[in-house]
Amino acid sequence: MDDHEADGVGEGLIEEAALEAGRVLFAQESRFLAGAVDARGLPEYAPPEIAFAGRSNVGKSSLINALTGRKMLARTSNTPGRTREINFFDLGGRLIMVDMPGYGFAAAPKTAIKRWNALILAYLKGRPVLRRLCLLIDARHGLKPSDSEIMKMLDTAAVVYQIVLTKADKVPAAERQALVEGLQRDLLKHPAAMQQVLATSARTGEGIPEMRAALAALAGEAALG
């Protein structure tokens, strides 16, 4: 076996180990921890947190349920703007998943939008245990102006974030590839953004093992720290 072959085998083993670490982490008991409607309701700092944000009805709750393998951990709704608080879910005491209120729902009352925005800002600015924000984008619709506004806010707040495509199974492969490449070009302009774009489907399970592995790595880094 030459050096190139050895490198390939090594990389394969590392990837396999990462996927297994993700599987083991998300097989832990997961439970609802707390819900906050304002900054006073945010729970005390504990394990590292991963936040999930996106437009209303983008599939945040469905993705959390798919990651944990539980159908009803996070409540899903077909009514945009239904989630009006930040919900915290504990994963085996090692990781906290944070389901944030959806944004970009024009029909929501202005007072509600103002309150949600204030809650989101309070969380992002005052959460030292936040390791990453997963910004969910519906693969059928791509990046919208409201997403770009959130990305600018995250850049300003220096919150590391990663684009995660949802409902990827509903888009043809060529169209999805073009979307990913376009997003990667756009991400070069955003200093807080990670360049990797993950494509997922809560319905088919596509991309779920890879996302579990990525989040497990963050939990492992926190344990080492």
C-alpha cells in the first residue's frame, strides 16, 4: 500500500469514526429542557449549545426530530409563525439543541415580530456557550432577503453559522448542486459563515448522519476544553 492509499484508508477510518460518534451522541436520551419567551426565561449556561434558525415553516422542528430519531420531541406545525419562543432540548447532558422562532413571516403582527427579534438578539449576544448556529434554508426556495438580513446580523455579532438546506429531496440533483455552489460563492462575503453547505432531508434521512457527526465534533471539543 503506497502513501496515497494509506491516506485514503486513514481518512475513511476518521470519517467512519466521526459518523459513529454522531450516531452514539444522538442515541442519547433527549428531552425538552425549557422554553423562553423573553431574555429572563433563558436557562442557565450548561453544555454547549447548537441553535437552529430559519424562515417560518423551513423545517427546524422536523430536522431536530430527525437528528434525535424522535417524532415528537420538537413540535411541528403547518402554520407559519406558530413557534413564538426559544425552545431548549437537552441531549444526554452533552449538547443543547435550541429551536429558535421562525422569521420572515409577513402576516405576523408587528408587535410579535418586534418581540421575537428582541428575544433572538438577546440570545445571540449573551450566550457564550453557543458553539454554532445552523441557518436552515428551504432547498426549494433558496436564499431570501430575510435570510440575508439574518446573515448580516450574525456577521456583526460574530456568531459562527452554517447553512443547512432542508427538504433537499424535493429538488432535482442538478438544481440542488447549482444552489449549493451559488451559496458557497455568497458565503465568501460573510466572515462568520462556514463555507460547507449541508443538504438534508428529514423525510428521507439524507445528510442526517453527516450533520450528527458535525455536531458531535462540537460536543467533543467542548468536553476537551
